[in-house]
Amino acid sequence: MKFIIPSSDELVNLREDPLLWEQELDVVPRVAEAVESATGLRAGRVYWRSGHDYLYALELADLGKGRPSMATLYGLWDRYEPRPLEHEIEVDIIDFLLWFSGTTEEISVENVTKLIEFARQRGRCRTTWPEGSVLRTPEERFAHLPGFNYEPKYVEVEGLRMAYVEKGLGDPILMLHGEPTWGYLYRKMIEPLAQVGRVIVPDQIGFGRSDKPTDIFAYSYKSFARWMRKFILELDLSRITLVCQDWGGLIGLRVLSQIPERFIRLVASSTGIPYGRGVGGNKGFLQWRRYAQRQDYLDVPAIMQSYSDQCVLTEEEAAAYRAPFPSAEYQTAAFTWPRLVPIRLNHPGNYDNYAAVQVLKTLDIPVFMPWGDRDVFKADEAVLRKIFKNCAPPITIPDAGHFIQEAGERVAEPIRKWILATVV
């Protein structure tokens, strides 16, 4: 377990939830001594971040015996967001208990493991998604996808199947879609960019062929970024050129800040990494947010065309965009994304984005920002450009809107040339 020192700014945005309490830690003195040795503390707190990116604290108290006598385990959650899913917390507690038992020979790790398994069998400990809480779009829905004849591949991330397609060889070009689309959005760009690298197009959790949790609280800004980071690590991708748009950027830029050593370039279109009060003044986004929250079903192709009069889809293409969503119950993630964008200082995800921007400002990677001349979010280009040190000159794609990928070769070709010109 790697202990960390969280910033005071982060702690201000978190609330404490006591999870475990031991009042007689020193009933076996050697156990208390081992914990003191492992933490370096007789009294006080140590912090660590779990595999779910949640912050935890172990608080020790010395009641006058010269060793830790009492211990409390706290979970620290975003004070403006619901408590994380119980099975995620259970997994993190198990990891803590295994670490705790491993600090001393007085507690058998094997016995702790048996106890955990017994609790799991009795239904008192859940470490997987509850039965029926995750949907998977029937494969026959994807039988006819014009211009997208790629065999899907799959990886498992936290018990969820995550789908992707790939084409080409060389350094990875990771292309992330946004709201409310899926990997099909990049169909016109895959072939041109596969000439200069290994194009990888995943479906975000909740979209495309990827699994779709039905609990609205399964989705947070933190979980989306975590799932994508774990996807990258599962495929062991490095020297990545990130291509992102819309929520693909909100997620991709956060991940870039978390594991910057895995990336060598950034291509960003109609996206950003909002924090503070900035987005709160974006009337276009707020109108979309209000609209999305009032719908019973999101008609993806209709939404796309409403945001760009140049986005003309055939009936077959429109059907492909609707394919992942047989009904509204498959659209929990799509309904959730608009409300996850930080629009005020106390919005969940605001602090994490602020911290991410501080990292992004230090990066020297080359950045390219093709923007559609008909994009309703034109002003966001200048905001994003200010973050990075090494941006290429602005480039505008004629007759392209928010869903710039529909411009196809007209946007892929400048990206291809720029990649060749920025050999790293």
C-alpha cells in the first residue's frame, strides 16, 4: 500500500465516512507494533488511493500505552456526490484487510482470505456487479454498420466488457468518442489514420458494444476516467497519440494528466476540461444539458444533425448510431454525461479537473486542434489552447460542426500530415 499526502484543497472537497473501527488494536501488542512500523505513526492518519481512485484514511490513536490502541478506517468521498457503489467499497476494504494482515505474522492472510470468501458466499460481502445491473446490447443490433466493417475486440475492466476496434500498425492512435455517440463516429477517419499508426477506437462504458450499467450512480466523472485509464493499461498502450472530441476529451484529457508518460501527442476537437465557473456561462451547453435531462429517449442521429446542419446521415447510418440503444434503459450513461460536466465550484469533478489542468500545463507534447467552422462551441478552442505549451497553429475545417468526425477525410488528412511532421 502506497501512502500519500493529499492536498488541503482536495480534502476540503471530501466528506468522511467511517467504515471500520477497532477499539482494542493493542489487545495483541505485536499487532499494534507492526501497524506502527508499517505506517510510521503511533497516532495520526495515513492516506492512500485505492484501485477505484477513492481516497481512504487509517486513523490511529494512542490511548496512553505507548503504541496504537485504536484504529478507524475512513472512506473520503466527494461531498457533492453520492456514496460510491457498495461493491467497489467492499473490494477496497478487502484490499485494506489483506494489507493489514500482511503487516504482521500474528494474523494469517490465508485465514482472512477464507473469512472474506465465507462472507461473500453468505451474501454479506459483494465484490461484483449485482445480478441484472448491467445490460449488453444484443450483437444482432450491429449486423449492418455501413463503413464500419471491423471485427470488435473486448477487454474486461472492473467486471465490465469494454469493446474496441483497431486497424493498422505502429504507435497507437487512440480515438475517443463523446456524447451520445460510440466508436462508429470515427468510421471515416480510421482508414486514413491507419496509414500512420495503430488506430484503436474503444466504446466508452455505457455506449456502443460495451457493457451498460443501469444504476445512474455507477457513472461519475471519476469512474469514466478510471475505466479508460485501465483500458489503456490492460492493452499496455504507450507512445499514444490521443484523438478526442466532446466527452472523449473530458475523459481523455483527465487520463492524459494521470499517466502522461504513455502519451506523445494530442489531437483535440470541440472539447475541453472544464472546471470552476467557466462552463456555467456557456448558454449553448446549458441548453443542451436542460434538453437532455427532459427526454425519455435520446435520438442520437437527430441530436447530431441538430448540432450541425452539415451532418447529413443516410437512413443506414442513422440506424447504426441508434444500434447500441434498443430502449431508454440502455441510455443511462448518455443521460448521465451532461450532468457530470462541472458547471460550478462545488460540482463533483471540479477539483479533479483543476488538478488535472495543473499537470497538463507542464507537458511538452505537441498539440493539434482542428475545429469545425460551424461548431457551436467555437469559443472552447481558445480556452483549451491556453492550457498547453506546444500547440500547432489553429486550423478550421470548412463545413464541419460539433461532430467533426463526419467530415471524414477532410479532418483525417491534416491530422495524418501533422503526425508525420511531429515524429517523436
